[in-house]
Amino acid sequence: MENSKPKVAIVSLTSCEGCQFALLDLGERFLDFVSKIEMVDFRLLEDEEDDGGKIDIGIVEGTPITDANIETLKKLRERSKTLVVLGNCAAMGGIPEIKNYQEGKNTIKHVYKYIQGIDNPEVKEVDNFVKVDFIFRGCPINGEEFLKFMPDILAGKIPELPDQAVCVECKARGNRCLLLDNKPCFGPMIQGGCNAPCPTAGMMCQGCRGLRPTANVKATKKMLKAKMTDEEFENTSEIFGLRDDLEAKEKLEK
Amino acid sequence: MEIKINHIAKMEGHAGFMASVLQGDVKSAKIEVQEGMRLIEGILIGRHYKDAPIIAQRICGICPVVHNLTCIKALEKAMDVKVTEETKKLRDVMELAQIIHSHALHLFFLSLADFLDMDNDIKLINTYPEETKKAIRVREFGMSIIKTIGGRVVHPISNEVGGFKKAPNEDELRGIIEKSGSALEDALALGEFFKKIKIPDFSRETEYVALSKKGTYAICDGDIISSKGLNIPVEKFESNFHELQKQNEVVKKVEHNGESYMVGAIARMNLNRDRLNPEAHKYLESLDLTFPDYNPFHNIFFQMVEVIHCIEQAKKIINELLHADLNEVVTKEYKVKEGVGVAAVEAPRGTLYYHIDIDAKGYVKNANIITPTAQFLANLEDDIKEYIPEVMNLDEKIRERKLRAFIRAYDPCISCAVH
């Protein structure tokens, strides 16, 4: 029997497409990856229409905002054995979700004069529409993590992330902990695997990768009270769609 | 008859194309935007100014650097924050690097295959492995600069109002200087390769608009000038250029004096080419083009010229920085105050404009962002309206390919256009 390559599609919904660029930016290493698969749809590099048939892995980035986005997403789920999500927008709502925490659908009035006929839904993560098998977290994703886990996914296995805070990698990079300088940081409650680029560049972790399974939200929030106001905490948690997850987790901790 | 392209691939964001032709007369030609709106300006309202550049840069995954920088510059204007010369220079280098890697991507991976009649980059890569490696190396040179200074390529981290959170590592900057020689060689070799491609002969007069500054090829700073004699400070941008929204449209197209106009590499080359660095200038001369140049396909050549220019310029500025005190880039204390600030920076695709209004506590009251693609979309449609008769009688498939090539030569970024 012929040993055929796994069929893969990379699709984007409404987004900055930065997660796809995080892949392209791997340069030759990404091309090596591409040579091991049959890419049936990757419109950043291909003009050819794909036939819409069954595939092994569907990869999707972005937020489902337009009706067409939702249809694309559902179609991709239907044809894929495994559905993999790329990045914070798809996984947690991303920056478009900020609108949910503000004036909601009315936010549009600040931007457009004519609002009829424009899709303006409440922002919802991809898993509200379809079943998701694996998530590459982050804004953007970490290309290294993609290369590390994709071989397993191609082999039909779903990788498990170690339950590890951003702090582990931050420390390994030799950074002085921001908390020690009385500066805020979400690192302790956030899932690692990004290699801590933000604290390494002097910025607090804002939680784009989401909560880690054993995160203790109450304790972290209490600890941060001395370093940021409640308002600052809430505002920061809205940037990457973390706020709804924090609230849900806090309820469970009660 | 109708000409319809459902989805144009190899372009940032989602869009199709639709034209209607009646007895040889092109009635309409329209880029159909299929991107959802994220309401970036709306969600900035009420946010703390420190979060604004972090949110705004996520408008675009190819050009986050320029969104971040322009937002920061507008905020600094609003609060009257002064930054050091070293900070300005380091920002310049980041923006040059932004242009290098964005252009290299568009030139080689998004547009080139169109002129070699290939519909798939995998074929392109297999046919031209050496050129592919060069294109990747040029891109990587640009990306390595952003990573060194900004901490990450997509959505860099270290820039903020007032300067940088952290000074870049000196050894890494030296490493960039070391690599700049081979990056320039690669770029020049790619430049020679691009000379061999056949570019359609098409031209339509338009107005070119770009930043301009005495003595330098303006990127981060300057006044707004045009090929029709406009010369205004950035503060007057919104009173001269008007955003228009039509019903059911999510892109607010921009007009100048009621007409479409063009920004980006082709505009900059038409207006500022006498300020290019030596190698870039030499390469431009070797292309043997006549100015004013109104062939939009030449945008590709001009992006190539800019890649060469930006490599030369980045090397020059990093050298200067290595002779200065790099710690001067680290943000110093400043006062938050109420104000309105505007800024414009040359993004890879043209002039990017930000207007931000903040209150006394530093919360955003209002924001307006005018992106290059929103500015040139009307020009693209006007161009293509005139181009259609030239390809009208071709076989349907070939015609569609020609139209895709035309649209892609513009290097539109639909994510930016909608935002």
C-alpha cells in the first residue's frame, strides 16, 4: 500500500494572521514541515482551490465574526479528523473579545456610520461552534512549540501540555522576577510553553496563553493586589480574553 | 457580463473581486472585502493608553511594528513626551526591518509566482531553490533585527511610550552588522533575478502621497507631500484626506480632493527616490525606468529597491547606535496628561496614520486609524477598471490569473484595511 502523506489545511478566520506568520517566519524549518505533509489549503502560499474532501488535520486561526467565518469553521471541522486551533483569538477570543466587556454590540457606533448589513456578533471562541482537539496557545503562537507537537498530531496523537506556569521558563532564561520588584505579572497562573518572551523583554505576562489547569486565581489575585489596582487587573485581563476564564475559574474555587 | 473571483489567495486577509462589463464598457470594478470587523478603534476607547499600542499592533500580523510605533508616537504627541535621539534611531531601525521582511515576503512568496505563471509557491520553491534561500535569508535578516530590539517578531514587546522597556543587547546588534553584508548581497542578487520577470505594460496617472523629509528617505518622520504639489504637516492629514463609508462596507476608503490616490513603495519612489542609499540608487538606475512612473506593477521593483535601501540604512543607524550610549533608549519618567496626538509613519504598504485623544488620567477618549490599504483601495479599483479591457478577450482562466496578479502587485492588507 502506498504510504501517503497526511493531508493538512491551514485556514484563517477574522484575524491579524500573525499566527500563520509565526509559522512562515520559521523559514526553512517550516518548508521542511510542509514537505512532510500534503498541504491541501494554505492560501498564504497557494492559489489553487482545494477540492473540499476529507483531510487529516485542519488548522484554524482567528475569530469567527462573519457568517462566512462560521461556515468556514464548521466545514473545516466536518472534513478534518483532528481540528487544531492556532492562537489566542481562536482559543480565547483575543483582542476582538474586548468589545464583549465594553459596550458589546454598540461598540460599532464608534467606528461606523452605516451599521446595517455588517456582521457584529458577540465574540465567541472557536470551541463554541465546533469541537476542538488541540490548542496552540498564545498571541501569537510559539513556532517552536508548533514544530515540537506537530509530529505527534500528524501521527494521530493529541499532545498534553505540562501543567507549568510561565514562571518556569522565565526563571530558566535568567530573568529577575518582576514580582520581586513589586511589579505585576500574571505569570504564576498562566500556562507556560511560550518561553516567556514578555517578561524577558521587561513586560508583565498578560496571560495570552490562558490559565494553567492548577492555576490558583484567588491566591494570585490577592498577591497582585499590592502591585496593581482591581481596575488595572480587570483591564489587563480583558486584553487577551482572559477575564471570562478568570471569572469561571474563581467560581469553581469558591 | 460579470467577472467574479471568489477569493484571492496569497494576500493578507480575505477578499474577492467583482466587476461588471457591459458591451466592452467596464461599469464597476470592486474588491469585495470578506474580512470581519474587529472594531479596533472602538475597543481602544476607555482603555488605558499603555494598553493601546499592544492592542493596536494586533491589527496586523505582518506589520505589527508600524502599528505599534505609530500608536506610540501619537500618544507621545498627545502627552508631549520627548524621547532621546537614541530611541528615535532604534525605532527607525525597527521600522526599516519591518519594511525589509514584509517586502521580502510579498516580493518572493506572494507576488513572484504570478509573473512566472505558477499557481503554487511549492512549485516556485522547487524550481528556484537558490533564490528561495536568498529570499528567506533576507526576510530573516529583517526579522532578526525586530527580534533583537523588540523581543519577538510577530507582536514585538519592548517598545512603549517614552522609549524601550529594555536596551537591546550590544553583541546581538554587532551580529546584525556582521550579517548585513551578506543580506545586501542576497538582496542585490534577488534584484537581478527580478529584472528577468516580465511585467505587463499598463499605466494610469494618479496622485502619489508619502511622507517626505529633507535629506533622508522619509520613513518614521516628515511632512505629507504629493505628486500634485500637496505639502502639509501630519496634523492636517484628516482635514485633507477623507474617509468614506458606504452602506454594507467595512473598509472606509479614503479620498483626496474627491479622488483616489496611491501610497506605498511606488509613491515613495516617485516622490523621494533622490534620497536613496547608494546601492539602492544604483539598482534603481539599472532598472532604467522613467519617472513619473504610473505602472502599478512596478510596485514590485520598487519594493526591491526599498529592501536594498533599508538594509543599507539599518546598518548605518545600528553603527551609529553602537557608538552611542544604548541605555539612553530606556524609558524615563514622564507625566501623563490630557491631549490629542497624531502621527504618521511609512508602513511597508504606505503611510499609516493614527489620531488618539486621551483624558487627564491617560484613558483613550477617541481613536482613528487610517491604514495604507484603506487609502489605496479606491486607486486599485480605478486602475483595474482601466486594466480590464486589456485582458477582456483572454481565456477566462488566464484573465482571472492576470487580475489576481494585478491585485497582488498592490500588496493589499485586508486585515489592516478593515481592522
